[in-house]
Amino acid sequence: MKCRCRRGRWLRWLDSLVRRFSRGCGACCSPGCRGCSGSLPPGREVALAELAVGQSGRVVSVASGDQDLINRFADYGLVRGIVVTVHEQALFGGPMLLSVQGSMVVLRRSEAALIRVCSVSSTCHE
């Protein structure tokens, strides 16, 4: 039996909206996939913002430019050679929750786009 209260209708509407706008993870062929666990294909280098929930990558480079931002990334532990795992992503381009050396870090997507990562198993220009 379906709930006919306002809260029930709102939750059904929200669930349908999430399903409609989910892009998939890009690592598999399922368009409704909420993210595959694992890491990137070997040799592929992408921005940290492109990783799906559950995927891991090794930091290859941090974009140069604003020295304050680079120093903040270093304070978070986001330096070259560190393995990063995406735990959660907010909808519609919101922030990402990352695991970096055992601690949880939240980054804006625009900031995560400045960090390049590759497969955990490959060396990627080291």
C-alpha cells in the first residue's frame, strides 16, 4: 500500500528525480549505475572530479596557479603519489567526500578538477 501523505509523495518524487538525473559511473555500460567499486583502467589519467563513488586513484599532479590552494591541498594530504578514494558525491555538481590517508576530506568539484589521478596499480609518469 502506497503512502498518500505529503512526506511519502515528496520522497517518491525525490527518488524519481535522482533516478532521472543519475549519469552513471562511466566505468560500466549501465546508465543508472551509482558507481562501480575499483579503480581506473591502467594508464588512464583523469581529473579527480571524474572518479565515481568507490573508485580510487593515485595523485599524479596538482594544477599550478594559486599557491594558497596548492598549500591547502598539501595540508589535506593531497600530494603526488597518494591514493585517494571517493566515498560520496553530492548531486548536481556539489562537493565530493574523499578518503586521503585514513582521513576524510571534502572538496568542491572545481577544486577536484585541478587534481589529476591515474590507476592505483600503475606508476603514471613517476
